[in-house]
Amino acid sequence: MTNILILGANGRIARIVERRLLAETDAHLTLVLRRSARLTIQDSTRETVVEGDAGDSELLARVLPHQDVVYANLNGQMTRLARALVPAMQFAKVAQLIWVTGSGLYHETPEPFGSWVEQVVGHASKEDTRRAAAVIEASDLQYTLIRAAFMTDFPEIDYELTQKGEVFRGTMVSRTSIADLIVRIIASPTRFARTSLGIAQPGTDNDLERIKSMI
């Protein structure tokens, strides 16, 4: 049985991942979130809920032992969170980390989408995500960074991946697609180890105006 620690367990992607893992695997899930009352337990024999801040070193020291995978579905002060998580994982000897972030991490997103993302998210926030990614990439963890395009709640699973160093393709992607990739990474950790993957729906390269109409 695989033990999976999910940080930010009430996020929309995380909830999809949780449902799929419960349905498709025998994994035990440890679910960390700030307010545990927001989460509905599906299987009390396979889910453990922990309330707290994912950047709390004492909490991480308590929940990390015996985990096989950490999936981080976080927002906020990303550098602070990465600086807390990486050494805690190393100390607990937990190697696999899945970290979800946004496109434009390496300024790899073509214009005009790249500048629009930077403006909407905010330059300071984007720089924070870049510093956090740098902390992870400098570690010896078996990480997978997921750089997602604009996220939608469309139900279809339809995506393509780009590698670090390649031009990012696409402008949007469904959360169900991101969740599918996460489940695949958990199932085949060595295949995706120490990679940074861009994810977007094929054929959406010129869909910025459509995205603007959705927000």
C-alpha cells in the first residue's frame, strides 16, 4: 500500500485526485488543510485528516514519516512553503514530491499569453513561485513540477506536456487533466522523476481572448 501525503487537500484539483486514488488504488491518504471541517471523508479507513499550515515545520515532522509520496496543491507564500517542505522531506527520507504551479516559471510562455499571466497573477507572486521552484530543483528530491496553463473546470481529460527548455504550448487546461497527470505520476514515479512539465490542452495556443471572457 502506498502512503500519500496531500498538502492543500481541499483544493479543487486535490479533491479530484483524492476521489481517483480512492477509486483506483489501495493508497492511504493523509490530507492536510487549514480547516478540516471543509473536507468530507469518503473512506475513514483510508483517509487521515490533519488540520494545520503546510508550512509548519512541526506539523511536517509529524505527518511525513512513513509517507511514500508528497503531493503539494498549495497557494500563498510559495517560497516559505518550499523552504519548509524540502528539508522536512529530506530529514524524513521521503523522496517523491509532486508540486503544482503555473505556466511562465521560466518565462517559457509565448506572447501575448505570457505577459497576460504575469500581469494577472502579479509579478511579485510569479517571482515567489520561481524562487520556490528553484528551492525544489536544487534539492536531491525526486520531484515533478507541474506548470499548468489557465485552469478550467471543464470535465474532459485532454492535455499535452512540454519539458523544461521547450516553449510552452497552449493557454488553458482542465483541472481533471491536471489530476489525471498527478495520478499517472504517482503510478510511475521514476518516469517523471526530476522533471518540470508544462501541461495544457492541445489546440488552445490562441485562446487568450476566450480565457478573458471566462473570468
